[in-house]
Amino acid sequence: LQALFEELRRDRVHIMVAFDEVDSLVESDPSSLYTITRIREISQDAQAFSSLLISKTLDYVKMVDLSTLSSLQWNAISLDPYSAEQLYDILLSRSQQAFREGDVDDGSLQMAAELASIYGDARYAIELIYRAGKLAEVADSGKVMPEHVRRAKASLPPQFRKEELVSRPISMLIRKL
């Protein structure tokens, strides 16, 4: 690391590293966040390193010690879950990259966006369209139709919001499965 920072300092380069789903990293190794926050010290006064920590929740901070917490610079930004309209835009863009023009019915994109908007989850929406595309291909259909999206949803594991898990008895959740 010291050699890297010397090179960055010499070339007057600043590196920014984004740690996506940092909560998973911290859960597997709580000391990892401490290491990340201390990298800045190795670069000394050159300010050659910045980090961006991305997480669905801030629960991971409960897993670290006070010295790690004190070294975090708190500029937290909270983003709302994706709306159906935003998910539709994401799916439209992705489907234009993944499918030939006209291969996906617009109603299929709207349905997948609506289903995924319950959770605000773009990954779920993309997985729905991907699986629907695979089902359409197996059925030798010329187009991904809403029926393929319905079947894709049935093939995916159920999605639960955190509020559902907290407020429902386990017996109700098992029935939902």
C-alpha cells in the first residue's frame, strides 16, 4: 500500500474505491472496516485515497468497535427504494441491451416493474425479465409476454420486506412460501 500511495502521490492521482454491500464485508470480517478507514493514514498528507461505503442499511455500524466508528467520516445519504416508474426505465434500458428490438412486450416490462416495486428492488426486476426471457426462449415464443413474467415470478424465491419479517409470526411466513 505504501508503494501504491507513493506512486499516486508522485503522479498526483487520487483514487476512490466504492465498497458496495459493505455490510456483508463487515459481517464476515468486522476488522475490515477498520482497515479501510485507516488506509487514509498510510497516504499521509497526500489525500490520495477516499472510500465510499454502500449499504442497504446502517446496521453494520453496530458490528464495529468504537475506534472504527470514530474514524468514519459521516456523510450519509439515504435513497428511497425504486418506484415502479424508475424500475420500468431501468428494465427498458437493460432490455434494449439484452434483447433484440421488439422481443419484449412493453406490458411485460411494466408488469415486472410493478411486481418489483413492492420491494423497490432493481435486481429482482432484472431477474424477472431475464427469467421471463429464458421461459419465452424455451417456449419458442417470438416475444417475452406478461405470461412469461408471471411464470418467472412463480419460479423465483419469495421476497420479503424487513417489516414483514418483523411483524408476522413465523407460521404466516411459512405459509407464504
